Amino acid sequence: MTGAPASAAGGPGAPGTRGAAGASGTGSGTGTSGMGASGAGSGAGASGTGAGAGSGAGTSGSGTGACGAQGPKAPRGAKLSAAAVNQASLWNVANLLTMLRLVLVPGFVALMLADGGYDPVWRAWAWAAFAVAMITDIFDGHLARTYNLVTDFGKIADPIADKAIMGAALVCLSSLGDLPWWVTGVILGRELGITLLRFLVIRYGVIPASRGGKLKTLAQGTAVGMYVLALTGPLATLRFWVMVVAVALTVVTGADYVRQAIVLRRQGLAERKAAAEEADA
């Protein structure tokens, strides 16, 4: 007999219309209401995000659609895994190169002073350690910036490693009588002074590394490396003039950093004053 559906006749499938009430999104399935089939009339409600099926007398589907809307829950331990990854990022290639330079410092000193400090063979090995340190100094910063490997450890350890290997070389050379102490004092005094100056003005901004500063680093590394080697004749004369250039760049770029720090501080104070006046107005 092709009459009205069981839901319209008030048969057992009538409760299936409760599927339509699920439109409020409180957990019951939304969409088309169930229709009684073969007198049993099991109601079915189709949701946009899930499906709820009523069994038996056509009761509305349980709110699996609501669960589907929430999406899959993160597995247990996900936060711990993310924290472990962040901790492991300390051991990236840039930081490993920085650590290598720190380890090379005592090794360089031992090689430099072996056999009284004047054996050409030991000095050649010391030069090799110094050269590796200088080369890794170039690559670790480049890798950290290029591949987003910058870490708090790297920010602190990198400048320490730079000054440690350079300072160790200068002190060794001066203690052996190969380099005047005033040269060591000028270079180390400039490096430590500019580092302190950067920290003092950090509240106003960051003093960027200039081209002159990079050229100074190259000149210092070349000059000190030539002094580490037991050179004689024209090469010994050449290294003297390279060191003169390095000292001159050290002084000039140091004065330029002081100028930048003064300008940066004045700008910072002016901006703070303007912000305070605007807030008062």
C-alpha cells in the first residue's frame, strides 16, 4: 500500500523526525530526518561533519558529528615531543661548529707553545688549528642565518669563541716576543670594549656589523695567521705590513662603532621622549 510514510502516520518510525531537531548542533545528527522502513522505521540523521544513526524505534543518532567537528585530538605526549625537538635544536650544525672552535682554543695554545714555541713544525700545526677556527667562524654564522638555526646558545657562544681564539693567538705571540704587547692590547681592548658597548645600547637597538668590521676581521685573521707561521725573509716583512693594516682597521672601525652607539642612543631617547609626550597629551 502506497500511503503516507510511517512517520506521518504516527507509526514506530515517528521518533525518527528527531533527527531534524539536531540542526541546533548540540550533538544530534543534522540533515534529513529518518524515515521508517518496513514498519521498523530506524531513523537516520546525516550530519555535515559526521553521521548519527538511530537504532530500534528511530531514536536520533548520537552526536558523532560534534566529535567530528572538533577534529582529531593530539596524541598524548605531543607537547613533550615538541619540547624534545626544541631542545635537540641546540645540537645543530652551526652550534657544533661554534663548539669546535671553543675546543680548538686549548689545542691551539698547546701546539703554539710546544717545544718552547719556536719549532716550525709545531707552529705549522698551530696555524692549521687557527685556520680551521677562522673558517668555521665564517660558516657557522652563515648557516645559522640561512637555515634558521639561530639559538640563544649560538648568540652567546659565537662571539666568545671568536674572541677566545684570537685572544689566545695574540697572547701567545706576545709572550713569545713575536708581537709587541701594545698591539695585543689595542686589538683585545677594542674587541672587548665594542662588545660591552653593544650590551649597553641594546635597549635602544642593535649595532649592525659593518663592512669595515668584516674587513677588519679578515685583516686580523690574515695577519695573526702569518705571525703564527715561522716566516722569514720577505714574507716576514709582508706580515708586518698586514698587521699594520689590521691595527689601523681595528682602531677606525672601533671609533665608527662608538659613533653608531651614540647616534643610536640619541635616537632611542628622542623616541621615548616623543612617546611620553604623546601619552601625556
